[in-house]
Amino acid sequence: MTPVARIRVSAVITHYNRLELLARAVESVICQGAVIGEIIIVDDRTPGLSVEEIRRKLPQDDRVRVVQLLDNGGPQMARNAGLDIATCPVVALLDCDDVWLPGKVERQVHELVHAQADIVSSDVYKCYDGVTLIPDKKRRYSGDPVAYLLCQGGHLQTSTLLMWSKVARELKFDQAIRKFQDWDLIVRAHARNLRVALIRVPLSVYHAGTPHQMTGIPDPEQFRVVMARWQGMLSHACQFRARTRVLARFYVERGEVRKGFSEFADACFEAGALDFGGLARLVRKVVLGWLRKSC
């Protein structure tokens, strides 16, 4: 086994029309130090922007490589292109509007090796105003990443993911789906019995709820499409709670409260069971939404 201190990481940053934020993301990678072997920036064919223009806006570092897709294909295609050309044994992903905190990569590499994991994630800070860092609510993690996502309400956000390059290239991101690609990758990894470790400290900053956010609010219809692709990969309990705790919540977060409770009721009726925990979370989500609007 290669000693941890000798392992180098390929950082893959996907970019589309966020040049003013890209330099900040690259700077956060450079600050990781010598553990970073290369910084690959994949531009998803931003209109009117050349590779040379991108390079001029970035911090000067010999490890930086900029490539541009021939056609706009979405973040999943850009990530896969970066994985294809990465040369280091470990790869870490970063969206151009997010940042890594100092020591993030080194700590994850240590966990990858010593926990004998295939993929390592971490907790994350959310930032809604560009300044204030809010730690994500901690959920219990038993080592099952699918139960953590679908039953516990946890997050394994793209910019927290680090994995062996061989694993990343075997899994890749499904280019047939537009959203929830990180969730899909984790579900497929778990179906292959790959081990996903989670560091319970925020090591990345996810900029959410602002014009800079790349993914926008949840799309329940897209999540329904992705769920259909997971047939045979999920336990009955995860299938059930994916509807009562995730899909129903997405409808509520999009303002379709009636649809959210209808989805919850349909799932319970079809399963012949009632998810009391899911119902409590759904009611809480609605009440908090009403309180925010009234303030």
C-alpha cells in the first residue's frame, strides 16, 4: 500500500458560466498544499469563453490544467471528462461555486487509506448569503450511505466526495439524468458493496440558495425519474422512505404542499405502513415555511 504522505490527488473542478467564482474555488484547492498533484478544470462549453480567457482569470500554478468540452453536456459530462484525464491515484470533486476548507483533502486521504474505504465524504457548511457558514444538521451515520441519504435525511454533497480514481472511473456519473447525479453515484456504489466513509466535520462550503448556486431547488419529478433507475438496488425500507421523507419533502420545498402530503399518503397506503418520523418531519417543514413567510 502506498504511504499516505506519498499519495497525490487530482482535483476536478466543473465550470459553467461562473468565471467570477472559479478563481475562489481554485484558490481553495491550491491551499490544500502538496497533496494536490493536479487541478483539472473542465469548462462545460461556456458560450463566448475560451480556454485562454479562463486561464488568465485563475491563480498561477503549474498544476492547473484547463480543458473545454466540444459541446455543452451538463455537469455530469464535465465531471466524467475530468475523471477520464486524471492521472493521480485519488480524485476529488469540486463545483466551481463551492470551496474546500484548509486540510480537507489531506484529512480525507488519511481516512480513505486507514478506513480502507473506496469513497470518503464529509459534513458540509451551507452558505446562503456568501458570508455566514451554517453547519448542516448532523444525522446518524451507520455506514450505510443509502439509508443516510434516503432515511436519515443526510447529505453527501458532490464537493465533499473523494475516491480512488479507479473507483471513480468504474462508476462515473450517469449522463442520462440531469439532477441528483451525486446521489445516484452513491446508490450505485453501495449496490456494488463499495465502502463510503463519512468524516463528521465540515470540510467544504456549499453555496446554496443564491444566484451563484448551480443546481437550484429540488426537482421532485427528476427525483422520481432517478428513483425508477434504482429499482433492485434499494431495500424496501429505503424505497418507502425515499417517497415519504425525500420525494414528499421536495414537493413541499417547491411550494406544492398538497402534492407532498398526497405523495406521503400514497406511499403509506401502498406499503401498508405509516412513517411517523417522516410525517413529523414533513409537518415541521410546512410549519417552518409558513413561519418564515409570516416574519
